[in-house]
Amino acid sequence: MSRAEIDEFLRRPLVAVLTTVRPDGTLHSTPVWFEYEAGKFYFWIGSNSVKVGNIRGHTEASVCIATHAEPYQYVSAYGSCVIREGDVARRCLSICRRYYTEEAAQAFVKEDLRSGDSLILAMEPRRLTSEQSA
């Protein structure tokens, strides 16, 4: 895919699979909501999740976003993640708006943030690849 096609693809409300490295070196892959903005991926995750513990020990991660119907397409990237604890509400709402209507996004974020359990992972990819079937 061209750079413009990748950017357009990443605006779609697809679910990403984020892979982190466990302390024992094995991989841990989970579905996550994401947003891609200004060359960075942002993931909304729980502060007590396995992913956070993994990133605290090993910042490298990979992500794959794919379609589930023809024409098959995917974007895959890897890089170092940074945990962001500030301005979580704004980013969570921005991510949630990709998947829900405005009203539903507002309600979902309000309820989710009530627990104070949310963080944002930011990843600036060192490498980004893509593919699409004919």
C-alpha cells in the first residue's frame, strides 16, 4: 500500500492485535482499540493489564491491524512503547469515537475512567509494513 493508502486504512475502526514480551521472553498478544495519529499508534489499555507489566519490563512491541474479509489487507508495525498516564481522558475519548457514536463514546469513556484504571500506550513504529490482496 502507498503511504496515503496506509493512512486511510489506519483510520478505519478495526481492532488491532498488540503483541508484547512477557518477563520470561514469551509473547503475549491481545486485541486492542487503537488510534494512529502523526505517525504514532495509541492504544487504550487497563493500568493493571498484563500488557502494562510487560511494557514496563520490555518496551518493544508489535501491532497488526487486518481486515477479515476480501480484499484482505493488513498493516503491521513494531517499535518501542511509552506508557502515558497524563491526559488519558482526551485520548480515550478520541479512540472510543472511532468505534462508537459520539453519545455512546462519551458514556463509555465516562464509565470506564471512573475506576482510574486506564492508560495510553504510545508506539512510534521503527518499521511499518502493509499488504493487500488483489
